[in-house]
Amino acid sequence: MSISWLVVTAVIGFPPPESGSTSVVAPGAKLEKVFEEGEFTEGGALSADGSILFSDIGNRILRFDPKTGRTTVFREPSGRANGMAFNPRGQLIVAEGANSGGGRRVSITDPDGTVRTLADSVDAKRFNSPNDVAIDRQGRVYVSDPRYVGNEPRDLDFEGVFLIEPEGFVIPLDLPVTKPNGLAISPDGRTLYVSDNGRQRRALVAADIGARGKVSGARVLHDFGNDRGIDGMTVTTDGRIVAAAGSGSKAGVYIFSPEGKILEVIPTPEDPANVEFGGDDRKTLYICAGKSLYRIKTTMTGFHLWPPAPRLGAQ
């Protein structure tokens, strides 16, 4: 099923593209709904075969095949899978949350389908509810660990971001956030982006990544005030931040410069939760929103550590 959803930013108060700049939406492109039978869609990860994996939280991980237009079950139950990404070895890293059926862990799925725990605690204290992951070139995993739902007793007295070494060793990161959510790493590997959705502040935060993966120099790039902040996000090859944020009339995919300036917004008919680029040229943006999965052709190119981008002219 598809819908016609024109991308008209100025009408609903979003900033239009800067004068003389090219819109992030491809000429003539419209938002298309490709799946609408979820309870709450999240995550998003591009597979080697071009399919998009995404979470239907509380139920399963699904697989959308753009070649056939069909959505099938990839993994069920999923441990309340939320954010996910492939590491440089082609293994799927998944943040599994709390509440009924939740794994409260970061899992790793090998190419043969074997699922195991990468990490589920720090200093013998169980994670709150792993929410999102980002992965660097060394295979180190950054995970946000807030608690939105679930009545399980909490071992940790804070909600933070952790660095997980490839061997599973967990290191707390020193970041000025109280309820971290979405994560992304800049294409050059030097900056960690964190969405902070605490009661006192909803903001996009950036921090410098050091040689061993630890962070410093945290600063706020954009403050959403009382509006709904960023849930999930990704980056483009030229360093723009593409983020699912806002609700109601302000719901959309916000495109930021690396300095935190809003460049453009693609409105969405449901509150967006996460985004991922796909397509042979990595220019098709998939949007997890509400009960649905949408896609739209853009002028942007998504950045991925894995799978490797197709070589131009390759047969």
C-alpha cells in the first residue's frame, strides 16, 4: 500500500531548504508506506541483500524486501528488539529492552543465525533497557540505556551510555545526559551523537571520540525545548545528521548540519521513531513511524560501515 504525502515543509512551519540549495527529497519523490501492520516500529538496518530489518517492538524483528515489496519475520521472539546495526564483520547488533519478554541486553547475531549475548550488565549490574546502538570501525558498540517501560527492579541508579568492547567488556561513558536515546557516529569516526530526552532537556548532544573509544568535550548542538526530541538517527556520507523527531504537526525527519543547524525537515504522518538508508545507491530513506514503515527517495547518501557500498560500474 502506498500513500501520497507531499513534502511541503513551509506550510506546517518547518524551515524550507536554504536559498539556492538542493532539497534533500529527490525531484518528484513522495513518501510511500510499505508496511502498516506493526504495533510500534523501530530500529532499521540495511542487510547485505538490500533488505531492511526493523523492529516491531514487543513482538519481532521484521524484514522488508524492496525487490518483492513483502515483509516477513526475521526473528521472533526478539527480546523486545529496539535499535540495531550491523558491525564491520556483518554481525547484527541489537539493543533488547525491558518489560515482558525483554532481554535487557545487547545481543549479537552471527550470519548463520546464531544469537548470543554480547553484554547485559556493567559491574555486575543489569542494564536498564538497552535502546539504541552505534558501532565504530573497530567493532566497538555504543549503547544507550534509559528506562521508558518495564517494572523489573533496576540495578543501576542512572540512565547512561556505555561502550562495549568487541570482547564484551563494558565501560560507562562520561556524558551530561539523563535519558539517552538515539545514537550515531560521524562518518570520520570522530564524533558521537546522542539524543537526550530527559525531563529537563531534549537535545542533540555531540561528543568527541578518543583513540580508545572514550568520549570528551560534550556539547549541545540543538535544544528542542518542550517539543519531542530525537528518537533514532543516522548520518550521511557528507556528515549530515538525519533524525526522527517531533510529534503531531512537528513530526518528521530532521536533517541537521554537523554543527546542529536544521537544514530541512521531511514531515511524516505518524510520529517517527527511527531512520535508515537503503537502496542500491543508499539514497532511499526508510522511516519507522507509529505502526508503519515508510520510504522516500532522497538526494542524500546514507553512510554505512557494513555492508560495503557497491562499486560504481560494478557488474
